[in-house]
Amino acid sequence: MKPDLKKYWSRNLKYLLILLSVWFIVSYGAGILFAEQLNSIRMGGFKLGFWFAQQGSIYVFVVLILIYVRLMNKLDKEFDVDEK
């Protein structure tokens, strides 16, 4: 049975758009747009807006990569295009 590659790529692009949107919101929103509001909260002695701009967005990006890998492995198996 041949996998439906259009459906596969459609779902892949959906995952990418969702994950990149989360990354954009965290890095641009929390690090720049909402930095002043977040600076009223402290985390580890640092203002939260500063922390997101310097460290938080990087941590979120790494977590999003891990989520993407897991989603793609599951998607590959579902459409039978995984490495066997």
C-alpha cells in the first residue's frame, strides 16, 4: 500500500507552523513585547522578561525540537515512511 504523501506533508507543515508559532510567541512576545510586564516577576534572582530574552527562548526552542522529533517519528510510522 502506497502512503498518502500529500496528507503526510500537510500534517508535517501543520506541526511546523504550530511549533514555530509557539517559538515566535515565546521568543518575540515574552522576550520583547511583554518584557516589561514579565520583569515584575523574578526567577532565580533575575527578572522574568530578561530571563526569557536570554535563556528561556533557547530552552523552549530545544523542547520544541524534541517535541517535533517525537511527532515526526509517530507520523513516519503512521504513514509507513519510517526508517526500519
